[in-house]
Amino acid sequence: GDVIHRMLTATQYVAPLMANFNPSYSRNSTVQYLDNGTVFVVQWDKVYLQGKEDVGSFTFQVALHSTGRIVFGYKEIPVPVLRISATQHPVKAGLSDAFMILNPSPDVP
């Protein structure tokens, strides 16, 4: 659901680049993964920003090693990340393992 999605993108992620990508825009766009037992790799290849497809395609990946090492790799980033709009979706790069509690009771901090 929308609330769960917003909470997770705000608090728990491993994101080489989080933005409003549209992998269905091009037949050449793919999101692929590989797991060989010692490393799990996810690659976003030739993906476009929703509504900003004219900017160009992005290609990047994350490798999660069984040792705990995390590597972000970037091949094509056609626009500075700070110029990507966060209006429709958060724009982030990095790691977060926080949590959020929604408490409807005004008596409990």
C-alpha cells in the first residue's frame, strides 16, 4: 500500500539511486539480479525517470557481498542527482535501517 511504501522508502533501504524510475518506458530497460552465493547484485540498466524520459537513461548497480561489504556502481547518470525532482518520489542514495512508529495516542510520546 501507499503508506507502507512511503514508510519503507523513508526508513529502510539500500539505494544506489532511489528516484521515480519507469522501467516500462523502453523495451531496452531492465532491472536484473544475480546471486552466486557470495554476492547478490542488482542492476538497473537503461532505466528512465518517469515524465523526464528526455533526460536520458540511467545505468547503475548495487552488490551486496556475504562479508557485509556493499558496493554501489554507476555507469550512466545523465543528470546531476540534485536536479532530479523528489515531488513524486523520494530521491536518495545510501543506506538506512531506521524505523517509524505511527502512534495515534496523544498520551504516549
